[in-house]
Amino acid sequence: MRTVKELEQALFELAPACMKEEWDNVGLLCGHEDAAVSRVLVALDPFLPVAQEAAEKGAQLLVTHHPLIFFPAKTVNDRDSVGQTILHLVEHGVAAVNMHTNLDSAPGGVNDVLAKALGLTDIGVLASAGEDEQGRPYGLGRYGTLETDCTLPDFLERVKTALHCDGVRYADGGKPVHKVAVGGGACGEFIKTALALGCDTFVTADLKYNQFADARDLGLNLIDAGHYPTENLVCETMARYLETQFPDLEILRSTVHEDVVKFG
């Protein structure tokens, strides 16, 4: 019999808890750690429709990238979506585990997946935070180079195709695309880091208006490809990892979860 705790420990081997940001909330946030698990649902976000899907499909564990409880909860009731989700999971015996910024930083995690999806080679860590037990650097963001330089319009099409996004916001720094930094989710704080590393292009999400203006003036192509598209690719990585570690379990991918941001 597999337990929630076994799966949580295995996921922490993929993305150790020590790699998370200080403010973050990772691991088992809901449920019994000794509960038996035979079926797992994997998704980017623990939103109510995903919790309902987990229960409907008979999963005992929901594994997500984003945490179910991000800010300290003062109440758990059905008056808001987080409370509704927690109640639904508890009432249906579904535990919730997440790997958030630890998976952003970990080798083979969100940012390595993102970098490889965009065709980058010679990949390095954008904001190094140290080395793991195997001597591999880890930290937020990645940077690398394209095998063949391309124009910004061509690279924008590559981003939209690789990340399955309906559109991007961008600033034209006036340079062809060669050395690219990536940051899954909101990583606009690393614009100057990308420039210091000699990057001509930076792909991330959740950028502010003034960041586009600053990037243009500094000669950096800045691309906001959306929070969901820049991170959702890692769900397949987590699902395949769990299938390898637990071949006796049924690992499901969410079919109801999608980007909450729509383009008109």
C-alpha cells in the first residue's frame, strides 16, 4: 500500500524542500499523510474544478505546482473559493501536495523544462542559489543559447507554439534573438540579471508596464508569455516522474484545468 507521505517524500527527492523560497508553502497542505493512495491527479493549480475532478475520478491525492494555501488562512468555509476547495478535498478524502518554488529552482524542474521547450542549449542557472548533493547548480530561472539566431518575430512564434499560448506581450529591444533567459511564472525581478549575463531576450510572465519600457530602453527583448503557459509544461514532468517511481499507481493528468487568462 502506497501512502500520501511516500509520494510526498518522492516528490521532495525530485525538488528538495530546501530549494524553496523562504516565503513559500510546499508539501502536504491538506489530508492525512498515512492515507492509502492508488490514483493520483496532477495539475498546475489546485482550483475547485480540479479538486472536483480529482474526487470524480477517484484520486486520493492531488499533486500540483501551485499551493492550495498560499496566504495564512483565517477561516475554512464555503464563502470563498479556497475554503470551498479545501472542504471538497477533505469531504472526499483527497490529499493535496504541491511542489512550488522548490520545483522552479530544482534541476530538471520548471525552468529547465521551459528552457528546453524553447530550444535553448548550454543551459545555466539565471539566479544561482547553490548546488545540490550531486554538485548541480540550482536556483530560479535559466539562460541559454539558440543553435541558430532568429528574428524577434520568428522567436515570438516559437514561444507561442512551444508553450501553447494564444498570445504574448512583448517589448522589442532591437536585437536578434541568440542568448535567452527564461523564468517560469513571475520573474521580472531578474531583468537586470539577464542583461548582466549578456542575454538579448528574456521570456517570463506577469510583467508590469514600466518593465517593458525599461527593457526596450536597455536593449532587451522582453516577452510575457503568461504564468500558466510558462509553467504548465512541468505537470507532464511530475506525472512521468511519479509513473517511474510508482509504476503500481495510476497517474492521471487533469483534463479540466486550463489557463484562466483569455484573449478577446
